[in-house]
Amino acid sequence: MLLLVRRVPILAVIPLTIGVIAVPWWAWTKHMDFTTPPGEAELRQVRTETAAALSKPHREKPLNSRDDPQREVQMPIKPPPVIDPGDPHAPAPLDAFRENSGKGAKALIELAVHLEEQSGNSRALLAWERVLDSCKPDDSQRAAALAGIQRLRPVVAPWSADPLAKPLVLEAAVNQATAPPALEALLDEVTRVTANSSAGLV
């Protein structure tokens, strides 16, 4: 099969390329004025329309809004937790929420999540701890509680509901001749771990 290829002359390509761009541009913008600034009345109208658009409440369309374009629904308000969270930022005793353990691990988890959303990390940590020490959580609830405790414990300050920490004296009786040189550092580490594990109460 013989295929014939004809080239368009360069002198025809250049005007055609310019025309493809110039003709639509001229047709769509010939009525527009890009040099004259807008008048005060036009600016006032734009400000009014913009302010009205910004003051409208934001609404989320449902997934099936394609079937009914006019239908819009507001996002549902999340219900409060079953257990009263109190003031998320107020100090609470170390056994807080233990009296609510009868409502189950699920209620305490909802409380902990709510408190975290309110930035009440100290109370949220207590709620996560109650899931483990005061309820009978299933595997998924136990995993969620452990994750919550590991997430919050490093960012929560040492517990200060009790203004005076209880002293604990550690005594190590060893032979001075055979005592390891790192004994003092080891005892310091023991006191640090004890204080951290008791949230500063010991």
C-alpha cells in the first residue's frame, strides 16, 4: 500500500495557529473592558453579594444528592457521652469515673474520646484507665484503651491532685568492697521509674 504524506506549508501553518488562538479570544472578550476600573456602585454590589455568600451556613450534601439536587441536609450533631464528663480542664481525683464503671467499657470509651476532642487529656487518660481497671473490655476495647493510654501518658503532666507526694525510702545494704560502681545510678533510675509509674504520687 502506498501512503502519500502531504506537508502543509509553513506559511499557512503560522497564520492558522494564530487564528485558532486569536479568533476565540476576540469572540469571547470583545465586550469586556480590561482597562476601566469598576465604579463604586459595582464594587458595592460585589461586596454585598460576597458578604451574603459568606454568611450562609455551610451544608453538606448527602451521598444521593444526585437523585435530588435540591435536597440538602445539615451534618448531624454528635450526641453527648452517656457519662457526664464534667469540666474537661478541671482537675479530677485519681479514681475519677470509677463510679461509672457499671455503664460498661463502651460508655467509658465514648467519654474518653469526647474528652480528647475537648483537649481534656488528663481526664481522658483517667477514662481510658477505667476501661482496663474497672470494666471487662473485649479485645478491641482493650486495644483501644491501651492505645489511648500510650498516646496520652507522655503528654499529660504528673498527677497533682494530691499536693504532697508520699515519700518512699529505698535502702540498699551491700558490701562496700564488692558494691558495683553503677549502684548509685541504678538506685536513681529506680526512683525515677517509681515516680513516673505512680504519676508523681510516690
